[in-house]
Amino acid sequence: MRSVIVHYKEIALKGRNRPWFITRLVRALRTATADVGGERVQSLMGRIEIVLRPGADWDAVRERVARVFGVANFSFANRAPLDIDGIAAAILEDLGDRTTDSFRVSARRADKRFPLTSPQIEREVGGRIKEIKGWRVDLDEPGLTIYLEMLPGEAFYFFGKEPGAGGLPTGVSGRVACLLSGGIDSPVAAFRMMRRGCSVQLIHFHSYPILSRASIDKVKELATLLTQYQQRSRLQLVAFGDIQRQVVLSAPQPLRVVLYRRLMMRIAEDLARRARAQALVTGEVVGQVASQTLENLRVIGDVASLPIFRPLIGMDKDEISAEAERIGTYPISIIPDQDCCQLFTPKHPATRARLRDVEAAEADLSIADMVRTAVETVETEDYRFP
């Protein structure tokens, strides 16, 4: 019977709350693998076992497990009896005609009642493999590492480790609402909050039908991809074009962008509170565009009473783009579109807006009515993975 052995790292430091974190991770792994061969998922003394059905697709399982937050690393493993000769025989049979210049055995005893220590197990099992295979033992830079884990009643062995997504299981840190554009930055910000255990609600502002549906289509693709990491997502589409037209008709031109962003924050906060989210998330970076100077960030954030998290605030574009490529959002984000932020944008937006000037401009707008209309007409789509 084949299994996947999953190891976690940060969860192990959670003290008395550890069982709850492990339960959430077990649930996420069960959901991720149920349709590709996962038969049973269970916690086993500091690790998690995914028991695979016969004929399970290892490549598909590997892809799914690699996206589950909370996983430090994982391995395709097999069982052996708690007997040195039996362990060595099982490993040798599984090795088949595999060749290598050097190897080592790395053993861990989860069950300290086993009569041999970990170094003794390594020497005994390694000696038998060396005798049969003739391979050289190299403890520093082996060509092959054979991992061995001794548990009550049985042992697991495997020949390599796959990197996991790290972080914390989805949902253990509560819910946040992320303002998701079709660009490069905000999907990475959403991903980073997911990785810290947050369930991320996605909010997109668009100017359809004044502009095309391109940004909506892109954001739906991004929501589909990001859902592969958090398994359940809600995307809310906010019509923003009419609001922008009202701002253009009454507000000073240099302040338009700041006014747009303050209105987005108000609407997003209303939607976040309805979903019981604890914070807002944006992809803003200091100095990247006119609305993201320190002065403007302060004025924009002034309208929100929920905390505003900006996970990318100190990164540069190359760093963000590299992460977007790694998580898979970059090819979608660079598809040309008509973003609402480009509509009615002044040639010379204010980079150091003063709060009193912005509030004076807002005095001529029906802010409460604009927010209420936007919230009442929002379109909601739910995503599930797999």
C-alpha cells in the first residue's frame, strides 16, 4: 500500500493549539487529493499520511499536495515491518535497478521504544544495502538519501522529498478581503495572505460597460488559479464606471485617483464586514504609482476602520513579477485589458494629496449613496477546487 508522508514545520510550534492546526491541514489534504487517488488522510505522530488507492496518479497527487499551505515537504512512501532485515529487504526490492554513486540512510524514531537508536538503525540498514548494492556511503553529499521513519507498528521509507507550499493551513488565521485588479501585484498580495492561513475574499472593481469585459475575464481566471491554493473562493465584481463619472463631473482633476481609491476602500470595507472579514488587503507598493506615495496612501487609508494589509509594500516590480511567475498568475496578469483605474485618469494626478482638500472635494459627492448602490449591485461568484 503506497502512501504520501507529509511533514509540517511551523504547525509543530503551535503548542496546545497544534491539534486544531493539524485537523485543518488534514482536511485540506483530504479535499485536495480525494479525486486523484487519496483514499484516507490521517495524522501519525508528527506527520500526516495520505493513503493512496491502487493506481493513484502520483504526478497529479504531487501537484495537488504541493499547493496545500501548511505542508513543509512530502514524499512518496512505502511501508515496511519494524524489523531491520525486513526494512532492508523492502527497500532493496523497491530500489530495483536504480543506480547511484553514493548513498546514505537517514532514520528518525517517532517511537522511542524501538530498541535501536537512529544512528544504529542507519548503520544496520545502510550496511545491508551497501553489501547488496556495493554503493559507497557518503554522509555529506550522497547521490541518494534513503529516508526511514520508525512509527509504532510499522516503518515508512522514501527516496526523496518534495517541497511544500509552507505557511499555515487555509482558514486558520481568519478571513480578509483583497482588492484584486487584473494586474501583477494584487494576486501576489492575495497569495501571500493565503499562505499565512487567511481565507481571502476577492473584490474586483470594473468599468463595464463603459470599458470592455477584459479585466473581468482576467480576474475570473486569476480567481480560478488562486482557488487552487485556498480551495474555496468568493469573487465579488463591483461596477465602478458610474461612480467614476460622478467624480469626474464634480471633483478637481488632480484628486480623481485618490477619490477613486477612497471610494474603493469604503465599498470594499462594507463588503468585507458583511463577510465578517477582519482586514482589507491591497497590492500597493510605496512609490510605484501616483496613488501609492506615502502621503496618498495615508489619505486613502483614512476612510477605512478595518486594518489595511499591504504585503508587498517594500518590494520592487522585479521581485513581485518573479513571485507572480512562480505561483502562475503572471501570464494571466500581463494579458492586455482595460482596467477601471485607467478610466478618466488625469494627466497630472496629485502625488501629495492633503486630507482637507480631499474631504472638501468629497463634500460635493453623495458618498453614502454611491457606496450603497455599489454594494447592492455587486455580482458574486463562488469557486471551488478541485
